[in-house]
Amino acid sequence: MIRTQFKAQPRLAGQIRWTIFLRACFAVILIVASLVFSSQQNYSFFSQPFLTLYNIAGVILILSIFYLAWLNKFTTHRFLAFFQTILDTLIVTVIIYVTGSYESVFTFLYLVVIIYTSMILLLKGSLVIATLSSVLYAALIEFEYYGIVTPMFGNSFISDTMDESHIIYRIIIMILACFAVAILSGVLAYQLKGARQTVKMMEEHLRRTEKMQAIDEMISGIAHEVKNPLASLSGSIQLLHEDTTPGSYEDKLMQIILRETDRLKSIVDNIRLFSKPQKDNAKQIEPSGIIEETVELMSNDPEYSQRIDFSLELDQSCMIYIDSDHFKQILWNLMKNAAQAIEGSGKISIKLKPAGDTKVFLIIKDNGKGIAPDKCRHVFDPFYTTKPDGTGLGLPIIHRLIDTYDGMIDFESTPGKGSIFTVLFRVRDAAAR
């Protein structure tokens, strides 16, 4: 089955931990500022609104401890992020009410919550908080204007000093500010996330490329030296095989030798492809069509058809510069690895999307068994394999082919949950650029 849907779960733990720390710092600053201001104005430390502010700061500190315990015990990080940002918006509303509602100087805290929400939950999350902030602020001001909510100070309502048109104007300005900040910060956060992902890919790719270059010349020389004797050996065995009686003991031995000789030839060809891939047939291609054909081919394979569910989200406008055969080899190997990582039934998601004007991302995600942390660093090492019948050249060859076309590859894996392989392709040849 093929569905057009793709979802990615970002890693939020580090970002949430930072917001918890900053929230606790804000609570401490709120307590200190209230103490300093009350002493300078000769107010009692326990008079209103300072007592309420102390209580709010205490609640924030208790919630910070609760959030930290939740973060360390559970894995529902996205739910925790939404929960704490929504609760922060409610707390900001209380702070604004305590400090004068319409006259409060703390309305900017709504914008602060929207900004850090966009950094954690991107545009979608910031729009949710902007909507909630607008509704809460408008409700607070309108309720106090019509006397539904009693002012914190005295018995004077906003309606006693303000015209309703001024109230509506203030609310509209606040709503526009909330959504403007949400959209701007959400877009910037999305771009920053993409930039960080690209930088991480570059660092890891360069590290692996330098490691591979150290053994390139040796591998190429070995493949060249083995190729000619292997060809002579294969030819000689073919001649000897012709003189054997079909079905005899010697014939069976010859068939085994020929089969293993062909396997050796395949390994040598892979080594030569790894050491010196050619891109003479490279051109601009439309990868979405090839992806659909390859997925259809794997969907009809009896080995995968009954247990793998494919999900596609492909931008049909994407173009990349590569030999189409090389792209098929990269795609097939990544999809095959993803399918083999799934024990029983599972899902493979494939996403193709542009990244600016010169790059295209191919993302292949599975919900298989994942890769153990101690094995992640060796995934692209030549001849490293965890499969009984593997040669350890599949992913190294993919890495070399991608590097040949000035691209990059990176992956993330969580044991028991699956892996995500991300490939960055170039739209045009490096020489043309």
C-alpha cells in the first residue's frame, strides 16, 4: 500500500531543557524585582500585588521541577512542549491581570512565549500560542471593561476612564503583533532548523570522506591486482567445467567454484565502483518518477509486498544532477536497508523536497529496529557489516556516489524506533555552478 503522507518527530529534549532553565531564571528575577521595587516604594513585602507575584513565581519554580522530572522520565516531548507553552500563556495572563491589565507593562511576555514556542514547535506551534494569547488578552480586557472581572487595584473599572473604541484598538494591535511575531519567528525558526541540519550533514560527511580517502588508493590497487587473475581463473574453470559430466561430483564442485567466482567478481566490481565512480552519464533528472517506479517495484516484490507499507510525499518540481542509474542504486539500497531493518510488518516513508534553489533533500524513514549507538559510527566504513551474507560495501558505495555528485548523506537512528536517512542532492553540476 502507498500513502502520500510523511511525519517527522523533531528532537525536543535539549530545547525543552533550556526553556525550563530560562523559565526558572525568570521566576527568580520576578521575585527579586518585586522585592527591590516594594522596598524602594516603601511597600510591605507581603502587600498586593507583590504577594500574588511571589506566589506566581513559586508556581513557576514548582512547575519547572515537574517539567524536568517529566522530561527525564517520559518520551512524550512534543506533548510536554505544547503543555508548558500553553500553561505559560495562562500564567502570563495572570501576571498581566495582577499588574494592571490594560496598563500592565508585561504584555510583551506574550510575544516572548510566542518566540520560544516557534523555536521548539516551529510555525504551527507559534500560531497556536498566538491565537491563545490573543483570545486570553482580549477576554481579560473586555471582561474587566464590562465589569465581569474585578480590577486588582481598587474599584475603578477600565470603562470609567477609557472609551470602548480605545479598548478595541488596543486589542487589535495586540492581536496583530502576536500573529506577526508568530509568523516571522516561525519562518526564521524553520530556516534555522534547515541550516543546522545542513551544517551537521556537512561536518559528518567531510569527516567520513577524509576517512575514506585514506584507504581509496589501497583499495583501488587491490581491486586492479585481483581483477586480472580472477578473470583468468574464471575462464579456466569455465573450460574445465565443459569437460565434466553433468550431475557428477566434479560437476557439482565446478558449479560451486563458478558461483563463488562470480561472487568475487561482484565484490571486485563494487570495490572499483567505490574507489572510482564515473559520472560521464550525469544529467538533470526528475527523481520523483524514479522514486515512484522503484517503490512500485518493491511493493510488488513478494519479500516486501505483504509486510511493508510505503508512504510518499514527493515534490514533482524537484530536479537533481546525477546519473539516473546511480540514483536508482542509491534509492534501492536505502529502501532495501530500511525494509530489512523492519522485523515483521512496518512502514517506510519517503519524502522529496527542495532546499533553496540549489539543493534537494531525499529523506527515507523506517520504523524498524534501528541502529545501536556503538555501531552508528561504523555504518559507512568499507567492509563493515552486521549481516551474515553482507559484504559491507552497500552504504560506503552510496556515500561515495553521493560525494561524487557533490552531495551529502546523514542519518539518525533510535534503537527500537527506526532510522532516518537524509540525502542532499545538488540541482546542478558543481562545475556549472
